[in-house]
Amino acid sequence: MVRSEFESTTMNLIRSYRNWRVYRETVTELGRLSNRQLNDLGIVRDEIKMIARKAI
């Protein structure tokens, strides 16, 4: 069965929203950590957004 254009667009929107949520949650959670905690994980604060992008 071939998906309609509407179904494909809807699935893309849902996927994009889910990816955005994962990105925001990752940024928020890592942003709450202290610099020492981040350092223990081998992360510097400037890397948080890059790491969040990789999470999706």
C-alpha cells in the first residue's frame, strides 16, 4: 500500500516533533548539571547543544 502525501507529511511532522522533544529534554537535563558533573562525564558546557543534536 502506498502512503498518501498527507500521511507522509503527518509522519514527518510527528517525527520532527519527537526529535525536537528529545533535543530539548537533552539540553535541559545537561544544562541542569554543574560544570563539575559535566566534567565527570567528559563534557564541557559548550558541547551540550552538539550532544543534544547527536541524541536525535
